[in-house]
Amino acid sequence: MGTSQDRASYNTKFYTRGDLIPGLHIDAQNVLMVRETMKWAGAYVKKNGPLFLEFNTYRYHGHSMSDPGITYRTKEEV
């Protein structure tokens, strides 16, 4: 939970790590993009097989009660 992706992984573009499985990186803050991607992905996997999808979104809160998430955003941003 506390290790950054850059420290934990050589390749942080997780959607590229499937070797033979194609992958996409999606901005999950855009609900219309998510909807259209899922429609397309559903049709794709029915014809072609597996697909790796990585959705990135904004973190508004911490992981748990012990992690209030106050270090993720500046006071100006809040």
C-alpha cells in the first residue's frame, strides 16, 4: 500500500505488460470514455480473446481510516 509504482515496478505502463495480450490505458475520470471503451472491449474479446484494461482515476480519499489521504492533495486543491 505504501510503495510507489515507480519503486515497485520497472514498467509502470501496466497495460503493456501482457506480452501477447493487447492492452489499453483509459482515463477513468471520463465516464463517457469508460462507457465507450467497455462497449468496444466487449465486442473485441468476443472475437479476439483477452484484453488487458488499465483504468486510472483520481484519488479523493485514503485507503482506509488509518490513511486519511491528506498527503495526496494540497490545501489549495481540496
